[in-house]
Amino acid sequence: MNENILLKVPTLRRGYRFQFEPAQDCHVLLYPEGMIKLNDSASEILQRVDGARTVGGIVAQLQARFPEAEGIEEDILAFVEVAVERFWIELR
């Protein structure tokens, strides 16, 4: 992925839903064939995927929320790349 990704707006793919699952005690991504249990980092990112914020906006929000986390931009971009490859999200 290139730097233009920061200008893209991520959205959950059709049929996917992000929610907290009390039985799993974590956030999950639900889709017709199953469920993906998410770690805290993935949950923080996906909570901000609302179809309005750009990837750059998500990065800025998480940098402000976790100022001590070095390399957070690279981690977020890596997650977005994986989420696109696995068809969890789309970039517009």
C-alpha cells in the first residue's frame, strides 16, 4: 500500500458487523460464515471505521489517544492492509 492510503475512507464490507460480544469478553467481527475475535489494537482501529473518517484521521486519533505508542502509524497501516486482504474492510 502507498501513502495515498491515508486519504482513503475505510468501511466494513457488506455483511460484516463489528460489536462487543459479552460471551467472548471481547470485540468481534461477525460475518455470515462466522466470527473473528479481535485483540485490543484491532478493536481500537475498527471502532473508528465509520465510513466517514480517513485512515489518516484514524491514525491521528489513535496517536492522540496513545501518545506513548511508538510506531503506531505503521501498526495501523499494517492492520488496514491485512483487513483489506482478508476482505474485512474496503477502502474508498
